[in-house]
Amino acid sequence: MRIDEIIARRTEPVFSFEFFPPKSEEGERSLRRSLEELRELAPDFASVTYGAGGSTRERTLQIVTWLKRELGIEAMAHLTCVGASVAELRATLDQIVAADIENVLALRGDPPRGETRWRAHPRGLRHASELIELIASGYPLCIGAACFPELHPDSPDPLSDLQHLKLKVQCGASFLITQLFFDNELYFRFVEAARFAGIDVPILPGIMPITSLAQVKAITSMCGATIPAQLLEALEWRAADPESVAELGVAHATLQCAELLAGGAPGIHFYTLNRSPATRAILSALRIQQPWRAAQPSPGAPAAAIS
């Protein structure tokens, strides 16, 4: 089923997971265990990332196909412009359609590992909006796109960022997923600005439970996300005890998700890092608490404006 239809039909929040293709057989076995464990939580969909330069294309397609056909989970394949000609992008899209996958997250993509500047393929595309337009013009796919509560690393200012985001929607994106963030005010302010700019599609907040201090520092340094000073201080204080770091990370993510859902977010997209325990704990707690039922929308972010 198309993800935009899943979001539109649900009367309760949508919950989804993101995974990345493993690089080894042991990693693949671990991922499959995590997927089977998370299947018990009945996610609305799961997405699989796409390596720089198409380095994991085949594994991405294998995993999304396995998700849908074997596990019965609606799947979304990521697709980027990096290192691919238009002909190669079309070939990948043909494979996605042939595998009965109905959903694609269209991204510009990051530079390949070891490179700092993004460069378009000489016969490729330069922007996610161009990829979205290519997909929308010739493929029966539901298209998602990324958005950035803390500004895309290459955007000069928030206004330019919103203009590019609006173009993605105009080209065919029917829902958005945010980059990870740890301060909910960033999400609420961003959604309010997006609605004011005329962007009216659902905006799913992307949440990454912190399970490792070193890992979250590395990830935020690459994507430009920030860790609130008070949270970072608490994590640093626990740095010598990895289990304590993970406990705090899960607690923070649970509270973060509860506030987002109470404020009208249409669901949560979990960046799982291919692990299941933290996500299982958070989602299980949310389904028991059901914060979306009792609480009122946060100021400046009414539910109708976010969903």
C-alpha cells in the first residue's frame, strides 16, 4: 500500500522503522533478527537506506523485497542521485516496480565516504526535486522526501530551505520525513513555518534513540543536528557507563515521542541503527500510554496543521 494512503487512513499515529543494508553476513543475520523482532510491533512501514554511489543498491532491493514478501511489512526503498546517471536511476526504478514495491524515499544523497563536496554525476541529477520529478513523471510510486528542522547543511538560510522543500512537494512528494533531532521545539517551529509556506503534506518526525555517546556524536557531526546542552551534559556524565547512556537515551526518546504525538505529529519514524531493543521499548511504552489521545496540541502547532 502507498504510504500516503496509510497515513490518510489511519485514525492513530503511524509508526515506522528505518534500516540500512549491512556490509557483512553477520550484519545481515543481525538485521534479520531485528526485523523479525520488530515485526511483532506491527509497524505501518519500514524503509531501507541506499549507500553512496549506489554501493548497496542490490542489498537495498533485496531487503525491501524480503520485508514486503516474507515479513508482510509495507516497505520503502531509498534512492539517491549520487553516482548514478539518469539511465541507471531509471533501471533501479524499474527493478523497484518489478519487485512490487510501491514507495520510494527520493534523496539527493550525501557525498561518498572520504569526500566533502557533493558532485553530480555528469549524466545524472543535481537535486532531490529533479529525482522526484523523474519518478513522478513515469512510475506508479508513492514518493517521500526528507526535510530538515535544523536546516539542510548546504542551505544558506531557512527561507531557501523551505523553498527547496516546497519544490519537492510540487514535483510530487506526498509526505516528508525529518532529519533526526533531539529538541521538539525545532520540529514544531519547522512545521509551523512549512505550513505558512504552503507545504501541506504530512511531516513525520524522525527520531533516533541514543544508545551510544560516541555514535550519536559522529552522526550529528555529519548531518548537522544538535544535541541540547542539558542532554549532552547528562550523557557525558554517564560516558563511562554505556548501559547508563543507553537507558537515558531511551528515556529521552520516549518522552520526546510522547510530546510530539501529544502535539499532533502524525506518527514517528524511528532511525533504528539496525537494532531492535531501544525501539521496541519506546514503541511499546507509547502504545500503552497513548499520549495522542489525552493531550492538547502544543502552542503554535495544532494537530490539524501537522498531520
